[in-house]
Amino acid sequence: MERRLAAILAADVVGYSRLMGEDEAGTLERLKANHREVIAPLIGDHAGRIVKLMGDGALMEFASVVQAVAFAIEMQRRMAERNEGAPREKHIDYRIGINLGDVFVEDEDIFGDGVNVAARLEGLADPAGICISGTAYDHVKSKLDCGFEFLGERQVKNIQEPVRIYKVVPEGRNALKGAASSGAAAVRRRRASIAIRRFQLYSKDNELTELVEAFREDLEIAFAQLRTLQVLAHSLSGSQPEEDSSRAEPKRLVGIDYLLQGSVRPRGETLRINVQVIHQQAGFNVWAEHYECGREEFEAGAVTLIETLVATAQTQIVLHEGANEKHFHDEQERVEHLASKAWSMIYRLTPESLDQAEKLCAAALSLDPDSARAHQALACVLHHQFYMGFTGEPEKVVRLGLDHIDRAMALNEEDEYTHWVRGNIFVGLRNTQKALAAFDRSREINPSFSLATASYGTACAWAGRWQDAIHYSQQALSANPKDPSNFFRFNTIAVAHFTAGDFEQSLEWAERTVERKKKFLVPHLIRVASSAHLETSNFSAKVAELLDEFPAARTVYQELTPFTRQQDQDSLRVELERAFA
């Protein structure tokens, strides 16, 4: 069997299943046109060949890695042109991964670790982006008019050694070359870093040892999809409890902000999994929890558990980053810290904390008017001021929020938080279609992003899709049970039951929401309206509490309850008029 060094390119269509589900015939026709008009002509011009085509992607081989990267850049440029003018949900974007490595050749097919690395890199690339391996970078770094951003070393599935990963930046020659560049790389955004340590296994079961390591690798890959964290590829030992790897932490952990570590303890057919996130410099736990997982589920990949771990850890780190005071090396780090503090204040979800977050965003934007994260956070503040009933000018606040999130999108559209905030603002504007598309995009960027799942349910609730609303809310609660904003999930379920006409359930869930967050208008309105319909004996006390918390509720409630169906708005109006009479 022939073996040779090859430049391998793997390409994949972003959101293929969604595109096919929405318009199978149209999507297939556009994919065929892309191949006919873009890929086939370009690959001939760059000394390449198509090894095989799959429904949602392709595997290609090139004579040199320089030709492969040049092809990828030009392909992505032409695809961007083809997407211009089309609605965002109709765009066909590709992720591309490129590796230079050994392959086996059989007939016209190629396979081996060289191909596997390219495929893993494609999965780590941004939509419409390109990731290349360290071996590819070493051969191309000074030969093309483009830049490269070092993303660190990462462990990729089924590959023994960590892989150096670089993002191709087409617009500038080595504008972001190397992790040590504190200039342009820092300007983009300094992300907190995390290393996923090997889990201690309290068992001599060899099969379980392999399963635990596969679980850790899958967990690391899931974290690598987050845009808020930089993940260090593992090289840590210590799978047995008696080994104290803390006595000799590897040099490569220097500068890493957070460590995620844990243990697995078998109990019959159940595994007890303990997990903790440690702030390495301070040496304390940011978050710790234990979970029970059936061995059968663990053997199948423990997908739900991984989603829960990633979602919860991400939330806790976002909160900690905002509360953690830092020394700033430059103005850009100060801007990022102000935005992080704003996010930490947002999570408190009180009128005072949102006002403080708004001031922090304003301070960040005064230093850098082009801070995507500050625009994003300010839009989030404005959305919550509207949604929680903290403004007397709801339409003005929502429109201003849309302006800021559009600015954040123009600066960086590959951030799950930006699409999530944008979707929430469209909920306020009663545009369900755009809201759901934004939440889909957010979850496409980060499949473990529970806030987008939750808000998808919220959009469904206000649109009268009550069963979907309850389903996605429960899914988000299960995925991230420690999220301090989970009272919003309770409120969504209350609204869903109200639109379904189940007033006993809407009353129950509204009561549970008010217990957790008294200063929030919508659950008070649902509680009062449900009580009025059921003619409960104490509904007058609920009316008094509503007006005590929100004196202007009588006049502004219709603007602050974004139902999209007139029948739901009418139902709320009739019951509140009865209550206020």
C-alpha cells in the first residue's frame, strides 16, 4: 500500500441538517452550483484533486500546502460573494481544515492520521473560516499574503499527540502570527484559558480507564468550541487517586487561568463523577459539583453530561471573570475587563445592577468605540431593562439595543453571546422568525450554550408554541441547573401554560418565578391574570404586590409582554382589566 506526504483539505457545510430540513431541493441545487462554479474551477487552478464528496462536505488533496491554503482563501472569498444579498439563514458557509501529514493511498482514496487531523481541524474552524495544523503552518507561514492567529495546542480525538492549531486571517500578512504577539492578538480579545486534566479513576477496570479518557477528550473538544475560552491540549497524567500531580505541575500550565479536574468512582452500574473548576492563580474552587451517570450512558458518550458540564462551567467562569480584579498591561485589557465586569453585573438582574452594567459598558466604549464585547453587553443590558419591566420607554430601549447588537455583529459575528442577545431583542420586537434564527446560529457556534436553548423556548412561548416552549425550557434547566438566571425558564413555562389556557399551571409557575425574582414584571402579570381567571380568594393581594413593585404596570404592560398572537394579548388584557377593576 502506497504511503506519502500530502496536503489534505477537509471542508464541511455549516448547518447542513438545518438547511436541508428547511429547503432540501433548494439546498441541494445551491450546493451543486457551488461545486460546479466555485470548487471545481478553483481546484484545477491550484494543483489539487477532489478525493471524495459527501453530502455536507468534501475531502481534497493538493500537491503543496501553499496551494491548499491559497485555494481555501479564494474559495471562502467567493462563497462570501455568493452569500451577499441572501438572508442570513440561507447562507451556505463552509468550515475548512488543512493538514500536512502522512497518508495511505488505496486506489484513489486516502486515509490515516493525516486525514483525521484535517477533519478535526475543520470541526474547530469558524463558519466561513480556515484552520491549519502546525505542520502546514511551518511550510506556508512566509509564502502567502495572509495572517495567522495561533490558537494553541489542542488534543484532537483519536490523535495521540496534541496538534498546534492556527487560524488563517486572509486580510493581513501574519497580522496575528504567534501566541506571543501581545499586539494584534490582544486587540482581538484576550480569552480566559482552561486546561482539562485527566480524571482520577477509582478503579482498576482497564475498559473503564479507556472510557474515562475518551470522556475527557470529548469534554475538551466540547470546550474547544467555546468562543469565550481558550483550551489547552492536555499532557497531564494522574489517572489514579494516589498520584499527586499537583506536586509537579508542568511548565506549560504557567499562565493558564482555570483548571477543570475531577474523578470517577464506580458504584455498580452507576458512576459518580465529581468535577471542579479551580482558578489556578488564586488556588480556590470557582465551581464544584457531582453527578450520577449510568455506565451504559457513559459508554455511549455521556453527551448530556458533557453539555451540562460545559454550560455550567462557562457560566461560572463568566461570572468569576467579571468579579476578578486584574492588573492591566494595556488599554485593551482594561476595556475587556470593563466588559467582563458588566456581564457579571448583568447576571445579578436587578435595576441597580443593570444600571451599573450600563455605566461599565459606557466606560469601555469611551476607551474603545469598536469593542464588540462592550456593544454586546450594552445590548444585553438594554434587553433586560425592557424584558424585566425596568423602563418607561420600552420601544426606545429595544431599538437602541438593536443598534448596539448590530454594531457588535459587524465587529464579530462569530460569538454565541452576540447571536443570543440579538435573538432576545427580536423577541422584544415580536419577530419570532428572526429570533429563532439567531438562537439557532448561537447554538451552531456553541452546541452547549444553554442560554440559547432557553431563549429558543422563550421565543416559542410568546408565539403560542407552548409545548416547544416547555420542552426547551426544561432542557436548559437540565443542562445548566446552577445558572442564576434560571428563574427566566420558570417564567417561560408560566407564559407557555397561559397561552395554552392552563391557568392553574401558569399560576403555579408564575408563583415560583416571583419567589425567585420579585423584581420582574412579567410573572407578576401572569400571576395576577391567572388568579383573576381562576377567581382565587387572594388575587387582590397579588394585584397590590404587582402595583407596589411596578406602579406603572396598568399603562405599560401591553408594550412589555411581547405576545405575537392577538388572542394571547387579548386574554391577558381581559384578565388584567378584571383584576384592576
